[in-house]
Amino acid sequence: MSKKNNKHSSVAVPLIVICMVVIFASLLFTTFYSQTSLPTPANSIVVDSTTLTGTPISGVQVDLRVNGSTIKTGFTPVTFAGLQPGLQYQVVVYWLNDTYFRHFTDGNLNRYATVTLNGSNHATLVAEYESIPAPDAASLDVIAEFPNGTQIGTSDVVNGSDFHTPGMWVQIVPPGSTQAYTGSYTGGSILPFVFSNHQTYTIQMSSGYGNLHFAYWSDDHSTNPIRSVTLNGNSTFVAIYESQ
């Protein structure tokens, strides 16, 4: 009996060793493969999202548009591949729950970005977001109007996509800073902005465009297009523009 057992044991040991080697090799390959990413193909647009401090955020909706029509939709991190060089694409990022778009890392303050590929490389966009918990949030709406009350800038839904007829540019400087960190054209679908309640922000309105010039604020009649406001709940400010 002992000889038979020894015989079976001598067979079992190599089998165990072989199994262990196979398992180790499999784990090694899986680790190597997971840490090795394929190069991003040319003629593609990569869109990622992070917090203002660089922490990755996943799941933000991104639309890829041509001439205002959405041709692809994805969620960050996303790569839109197989695109046509020389064609202008519009990348539109959205917000996620209580996390709000502020700017792209290339300095673009608008959530609409245009990209034209040259055929030999890819483009990468990183959108940065700020988290504002609902109990701490207040909206800030900025409207541009003619003296007769006609708004400058509108938003509509066309073919299932937000379509914006741009108005006047407005950008916002956050508390404790001298540099704007987000912006939009009046009438944009990102408006009203959502910021921290009881904090002071600086509104920087465009001084004018074409034959239009900033005239005054409707509430205090100040002729300065730059003003600081402390949010005490949801707020709306109206900038009046006149033709020269």
C-alpha cells in the first residue's frame, strides 16, 4: 500500500508545480496587460474629466457634434476615434449630479470646445469640475438685454440637442482669486451657474461686441461691466446693452 501511495504522490507533486506555474504566468500576464495601454490612434479626440485639484471623475456625458448635430455620445473617460481630419468638431461636456463644469485645462472657460484634427495625431481635452453640495448651493443667472427687454442670447433644443444662439460673454472670478475660472455666453444652457451660497464672486461682462456696447446694470444702473456680488440665495443680474 505504501508503494502505491508513494507512486501517486510522485505524480501529484509535478502536477501541483505545473498548475502553480500556469497560475503565476497568468497573473503576470494579466497584470502586465492591464498596465499597458495601446497608443491612442490618430484622428481621435480623447475627453477626460477631473476636479479642480486633479482628482479623476468618471461618467460625465460628452457629446461630439458637427454643425450643431450630435454624431456621437460617450462618458468620460472617452475616446472618439475614426474622425475626419480637417473637419471642425464641437465637444460639449455636461455636469454630473452636484458637480459642475468650470473650464478645460487649456484655458477654455466655455463647456463648448472646437477641435480640428490634422490627420497625424489626436487631441486630448480635460474638463475640470467643482463639487457644490445642494445644501450649500445657490444659482447665479446673468442675462443680457436690450433696453426694451429683448434678451440677447437664447437656448433651444434642436434634434434632441441643446442649441445655443450666443449672446454676450460673461465670466466669473471665484472667491479669493483674481482670475476667471468659468464663463458662458448669455442664454447658454449652462446658465444659471451654480456656486457656493454666501460667497462673493466677481461678474465680468463683455464690454461689447460689434455695434453693441455695455450700458448699465438694470438693478443699480452702474456703468461698470465688472461687479462683485455676494450670493444670498438664488440671484439674477441683468446687463443692458445698447447699439452704438
